Amino acid sequence: MFSGSVKLQEKCKHCGRSWTEHKGVISEAHLQTFLQQKQKSQEDKDKKEAEAKHAAAAKKLAKKRASQAVEDDWLFGQDAAKDEPPKLEDDSDDDLGFRMFSAADFVNSDPGPPEPNRQLKVVNLIDWGECDVAQELAGAGEATGSSASTMAPPVEARHTPPDPRGGGEMNFQESFGSAPNLAPVPQPGNQDLLTEIQHLRQMLADANEEKDIQVAIVRDEVLEKQQQIQELTRQKSETEALLREARQKIENDASHTADAAVPEQLAEVQQLRAHVAEAEAKLEAWETKDAATSVEIQQLRARVAETEAQLEGQKPHDQSEVLHLRARADEAEALLKALQQRDPTAQAEANRGDAAPQDQTSEVEQLKVRAAQAEERLQALQQKDVDSSAELQQLRVRAAEAEAQLEAMKHEQQAKQAELEAWQKKDAATSAEVQQLKAQAAEAQAKLEASQATQGAQPPEEPSAEVQLLRVRCAQAEDRLEALQQKDASSSAEVVQLRARLSEAEAQLEALQRSTALPEQHAEDAQAAKALRDVRMHAEQQLAWILQRMGVTHQAAELQKVGRAPCV
């Protein structure tokens, strides 16, 4: 019943539940085995926890001893502490406040039973030579000792309280009396030392008690947490058992339901396969018909291409063709409206037979022919529009170039005209200067002739410097005048050439403007092309809608025949 594995032996092989849920079913041998294993595991767990606590306490005590001074060994009892088992609680007295004790507190305290058989060991930690006081303070010391002796009983008659950290008890007076090599101790020093020791031991006892209480509280909390953990573990195991039971039940129900529904599902699958085969056959028929239609469209496109090649170069009557196409579009719209009106009775027409689909097929063929014709005319107009656009673009480029050349010629002519005007102004100034020089020369010549007439037959003298200067200036002016006249003649010829070129450029520009205005005559062609595009789009929409309606009508007829919709 239970598995032989170590990890899974507590669970049943049949139901998967724990052995604790098999009361009356599990054998006594298995029960004892499980109980022993459970008890052994609990003991091992407790042993490990105790060892861990013991190791932690020993480590803590060793750490405390390492930090403890050598002078404190006699107070805490180093030899006795070696035989004492380590404590689990914390012996620290850091949180214990300081307070004063009186002699009455030590009188009322319980000294505890003595242990005379214990071997005592005394370590002298006091240098009595340093404790010697002056002679004037001896009287005060005796008075203090007498007062202390009246308040407390003799030291020899009382025993010290037990040391909580030591293994036994010892008499403080006997410990000092057992050392023969020590000098006698004065009574006041012994009493003060005993008081301080009792105070420190009381502080240690209080600290130990407080730590015991804290440890007990922590242990109670740990036990409570362990109980909560055990309760949660038990609830988890119960929940897992319920979950396994529910899953097993669901699997059993599902298996029974699946076994019962298998024949029905097989029948339905066979029926669906039959419908799928029928739908595939119909789809193949439609694909064959579509292929034939595609072939016919290719043939029509070839005929259109031949017709377009024959009609290339002839200007079509675009306006009449557009009107004709619009009339055909109106006919298609009327046919579409008729189909839409006839749509509610599509089911009845499908019941009568395949006469309506045949009529619709013929109408679709007619629409295809009309759409092909419209497409032909549209392509022709588009081609013409493209050619006209290219030619118009070329003419515009040539016109722009001619305008730029004309502007350059105009600027050049203006520059030449300005230069000519400047030369003319210079020519006029030079002519005036030449006339003035001629007048001065004539005046000088007249003066010369008059002087010669008055002097008679005297030999001619050399002309004066002024006359020579006038002659030189006159010659220079004549030379400049000739040069200006030559430049004027050349500038006039160049201006004439520029004017001729300007007139030619203006003529070319007018010709280009006239040729640019020619494409405007094809506005009707553009309108016709746009109308053909609209007709084509409308015809395509009508064709798509008619094909969709034909498919719906045919499907409705087939469904009416079969009596059931095919499985998608």
C-alpha cells in the first residue's frame, strides 16, 4: 500500500494521502514504524537544537573570559568556573543600575550551607605596604572600626553568601586566617572589602535572575511560534490532500465524459468533413470560372492594345466619347439600383433555380466589356495627357531660357546705350574744344599776318611758344576727334546688331508663348480623362458589388439545397 522509498514511504501508493488518514486500514507494523521514525526525527531535531545552544553559550562564555582581566579571577572564581557547566542565559550586568547597600542587608541575607571539605586557594592581590597610614590617622581608624563592629556581628561568626558563579561557598575570614604568611589585617579594611564583595555578588544575582526571566520569555515565544508553524504545516497538508482529491475527481469525471462524447464527436467530425469536401469542390469550380474570366480579360486587353496601336495618331472626339461613357455609367447605375431593389427577393430567386445567376452573369459580362472600353479610352487619354505635359514642360523650359536670354540682351543693350551716350557727350565736348582751338589758331594766325605786314620785308621769325602749344593741342584734339568718331561708328554698328538680336529674341519669345498656349487647347482632353477615371472607378465599384451579390445569392441557393451551412 505504501511505497518503499524513504522519502515517499509515508504516502499511499493508491490515493497519495498520508498514513495518518488510513485509520483501520494501515497495519500495526507500518504504524509502529512510522511512529518510531517520527519520534526519532523529533529527538534528532531537539538534540541538534540543544547542541547549537550549548555551542553558542560556550562560545559566548569563552569570549567573555578572553575580555576579562586577570585581577577579576579571584572574584568570579576562575577555578570553580572551570567545573561549572555553561549557562544558556546572558550573565551581563550592563543594564543593572548602581545602588548602595547597608550592613543590615548583609545581616538579613541567607549565608547558605558551608562546605568545609573544599580545598581553599587564596591569592594575595593587595600590597599591604601601600595600605600603611600615618600615625595621626590611627585614632580615626580605630573609631571607625569600633563603630563598624557595633553595627555588625563578629566576622568570625558569619559566613559569606554563596557565589553564583562558583561551585561552592567559602568563609571570607577563614580564607584570610588560613594563610599563615599574611600579616594581620585591620578590622576596618576587612569590613569595607566584605561590604563591597557582598554588593557585587548581589548585583550579579539580580542580573542572573533578570536574564533568567528574559530567557524564559524568549523560550515561551519560541514555543508559541513553533506551535503556529506546526498548525500552518498541518493546514497546508490538509489543503494539499483536498486539492489532490479534487483533481483526481475532476480527472475521473473528465475521462467519463470524454468516453461518452467520443461517438457523437466522431459523427460530427464525419459530417464536417463532408461539408468541407463539398465547399472545396465549390471553391474549385469558382476558381476555374475565375481563371476563365482572367483569360478572357487578357484577351480583351490584347485587343485593346491592338486597337490603341491602330488609333494612335488620330485625334479622338473626346467630348462625344465622354458623353457616351457617362451614358454607359448611368446605365450601370440603373442596373445597380435594380439589383439593390431585387436584393430582398434574392432567397426566392435562389429557390427558383439558377436563372437569376445566369442573368446576372450576362450583366456582369456586359459591365466588364464596358469597363474594358472605358479603360481603353482612359489609357489613351492618359497617354495623350502625359505627352502634352512633357511637351508643355519642354516649351516652358525653352520659354524660360529665351526670357533669360532676352533679359541679358536687354541689359547688354542698355549698357551699350549708356556707353554710346557717354561717348557722344565726350564727342560733343571734344568738338567744342576743337572749335575753340581752331578759333584761337585763326586768331593767332591773323595776329601773325598783321605783325608781318607791319614789319615789311623782315625775315620771318620763329613762332612763339604759345602758338606752338596751340598747334600741338589742336593736333591732339583732331586725333581724339577722329578716334571718337571711329568709336561712335563701331558703337552704332554694335547697337544695331543688338537691336536685331533683341527683335529676334522677342520673336522667339512670342512663338514660344504661342506654343505654350497650345496645350491649353487640350483642356477638354484633360476633362475627358478625368471623367473617364471617374467612370472607371464607378464601374469597378459596381462590378465588385455585383460579384459580391452574385456570390451571396449563389451561396444562399446552395444553402437552400443543402439545408445546412458549411463548416468554416
